[in-house]
Amino acid sequence: MFAATRTRAADLEVVAINATIRDNRGGLAYHEKMGFRTYRTLEAVKLQDGRPVDRILKRYPVEP
């Protein structure tokens, strides 16, 4: 599925695909394996119930 997304993004001249992942070891590892790289971390963002969690912002550069 991601291969099709990557191809379509390139066809549309998208520069990068962004992903925001909560502090989730499995999710972070998955995105890293796919080629996403961290470009920013938002620390202690409050969820609706008030719990603070880190949000890691990752970017995948789309090659033309």
C-alpha cells in the first residue's frame, strides 16, 4: 500500500509525506523502517483526558 502512495505522491509532485506518532515504540520503529525520519518532537502534548504524551513528527522525502 505504501508503495502505491509513494508513487502517487511523486506523480502529484508532493515533496514529502508527514506522519505524527504518539510516543509508541512499535509505531516509531515501523515508520523508521519505512524510511520516515524524525524532524521534530512535541513534548507532553495533553490528550483529551489530560494525559501528557510526546508526539514525534516524521517526514518521508518523496523522490520525483
